[in-house]
Amino acid sequence: MIERGLFLVLEGVEGAGKSTQARLLVDWMEEVGIPHRLAREPGGTAVGEAIREVLLDPRGADMPAETELLLMLSARAAFVRTIVRPTLADGRVMLADRFELSTFAYQGVGRELGVEQVRELNEFATGGLHPDLTVVLSLPANTGRARQLSSGKYSDRIEAAGAGFHDRVGAAYAELAAEEERMAVVDATDRPEEVHRRIRELLESRFPEPFATARG
Ligand code: T5A
């Protein structure tokens, strides 16, 4: 067990491969015996999953951007207190499929609410807890969308927001990721196993404990 857990987040545009990479990381951590927990945002908790349904329901097409933001943050307040903090206190790796960077990119830039305002409100929701590392899977928005379509995924309310919106989100990820040290960009255009290898390498070099020692 590590002394205080590690908070890791996977981010990227729709269909970038976050869920696929999360599963591969979980398989690896299970294999080498690293205690962990995986959860997705919005969601993870009972109230968060209920909020997710409202957020993604295509019938809410006229939802104001401010409502969307506050719902995301309501779900996050529960996510942090019910899932993330207890997992870290247990000394485990907390792996989240999306977190605050999604809000900066989608609501701050995509919905044009402004990143600074979104950051302030997010700080209240999280109580100031931030990830130790956010891995941004880099992929053009239209490639991610094409992957989703070929897998037969239906278009939820946010996915249906249009190419202009998703291009803005993709550009925001690139810009925001370049600003902060606790973010790393990984090329996600290759096959899943190669992307996984890159993420593992990154984790082993950034966090020898627990990743490199577990490989042993
Ligand atoms: N949102 C979320 C906000 O607006 N603000 C916020 O603050 C937060 C937290 C959540 C929605 O909420 C928004 C963003 C989203 O619109 P979601 O379902 O969690 O929805 O997000 P999506 O990105 O839509 O999730 P997906 O599951 O569709 O995408 P993933 O997880 O990135 O991709 P994945 O792994 O499911 O892969 C998609 C397809 O591509 C294939 C997979 O097999 C699958 O078929 N694939 C690959 N194909 C080729 N090469 C690879 N390397 C591949 N990796 C995966």
C-alpha cells in the first residue's frame, strides 16, 4: 500500500478511448496487485448516476449551459466526498474516467461559460482537491466520434452538440493541458495496446511508487 493514494484521471474528447484505457489499467493493476478503484464522471455515486441520466438525456436539448455546469458540479461534490477522498485515505489508486478538466473544456470553453468562472465554482465543489496526474488522450474530435459511431453508440445530449462545439472542446484540451505540470498528453491515435503501453511508461516514470516497484 502507498501512504496516501494517488489520484489519476483519464481525459479526452468523445471516443478518445478513456474507458478502454481505464479497463486496461485496471487489468494491469489487478495483475500486479496495486489496490485501486475506478469510477466515472459524471456518475460513480447513486446521486451522480441519477444526475448523469438527466445530463445526457437527449430530451433536455434546451438545457441552459449554466444548469449543465451546476449539475456536473453537484455530481462532482458527491464524487469527491463519497468516492475519491475515502479511496485516497485508504492508500489506493483512484482512477477517474473524466474529472475537472472535462468541465473546463466542455462548459468553460465548449459552452463558452469562461474557464476562470468554471474553475472558481469547481473549487467549491471539490473542496480544493485536484488530481495528482491527468492523462489527456489526444485524438482529433472527428476521429473519436467516428469510433463511437462504428461501435454503435447512440448520440446523447452532449454528443449531439455539433462538430463546432466538439472542435472547440478538442482545442481546449490541447491548450489547457499545456498549461499545467500535473497533466500529460498521450497520443491516442494508435491501437489500444500501444496507447496503454505509453500510459504505463508515463506512470512508471512519474510514480515509481507504486507502479515501477510493482512491475518489479
Ligand atoms: N462532460 C463530462 C462534461 O460536459 N463536463 C464534465 O465535467 C464531465 C465530467 C460523459 C459526457 O459528459 C460530458 C462529456 C461527455 O459528453 P461519457 O460517456 O463518459 O459521457 O464520455 P464519452 O467520451 O462520450 O465516453 P465514450 O465511452 O464514448 O468514450 P471513451 O471512453 O473515450 O472511448 P471508449 O474507450 O469507449 O472507445 C470508444 C470506441 O472506440 C474504440 C472502442 O472499442 C469503442 O468502440 N477504441 C478504439 N478504436 C481504435 N483505436 C483505439 N486506440 C481505440 N480505443 C478505443
